[in-house]
Amino acid sequence: MENTNPFIGTWKLISWENTDSDGVVTYTYGKYPVGYLIYTEDGFMAAEIMDPNRQQHDPDLPLQAAFAQILPEDDRVAAYSTYLSYCGTYSYSIEDGMMIHHVKAGLIPSWAGNDQSRQFKLENSKLYLGGKGAELIWERAVRHA
């Protein structure tokens, strides 16, 4: 039996726009955020989004020493405010146009154990996810050698 789940695979973030009640548009992670959203056939998902201009005070900090717990406080604050990550399982309703991420772990502690519901639209090889004034546009990721 062929799987008809249209979400399976890896999606690359194209844009994330927030529009307030006055129509003012802002960009949480910059105008050109970097992000990937992965949906697996067995029902798991993971999302990673960052501001491409994120910085740390010591850019030469060795990778093996770059644990968040030992970074200076201002670097931890900057890292936390320029990155979003969570994972879990997902369910969706084509009829209702709803995608639900059932969060199991993530950067924002209050998300774990809760659901993130989003309206979705699939159009022209793009996935539009939105809700509460936000719209994220994703395209199928293509791996380059």
C-alpha cells in the first residue's frame, strides 16, 4: 500500500512573517531565517529554526567546549533568543487543514507535553503553516552533494 501522507520528508524554511493587528510585519529570526522541518513516515517530527546572523562573543570557542551551560550569560541569552528547536510526533487533518505537532522536547520548556496547532496549506510544492498572526512558508529540501 502506497503512503499518501503529503508531509513526509524534509522541508526548508523560506520565510517566517508575523503580522500584528495593525498589519505591521515583523521577522522573528530575520528576513531570511534558516530552518528545517522533518516529518517521518512513522509519525515523528522535528523543527529547527535560527537567525542566520546569530553571533557569540568568542567565535573561536572550540566545538568540544561549546556547551550552553559554560557559555557566558550574554552568549546564552543571544543563543536562546536566535534559535528555536522542538521535536515530537504529529497528526494532521486534510479535511480541516490542520497540522498538530505533539511536542515531546524543545528549547521552550512549556512546549514539552503540549500541542502546537497550525493551519496548513499545500500549494505549488510549498507548505504554508500559520496561526495567531504568523505564517511560515516551507519548500521541499533538496540535498546538494
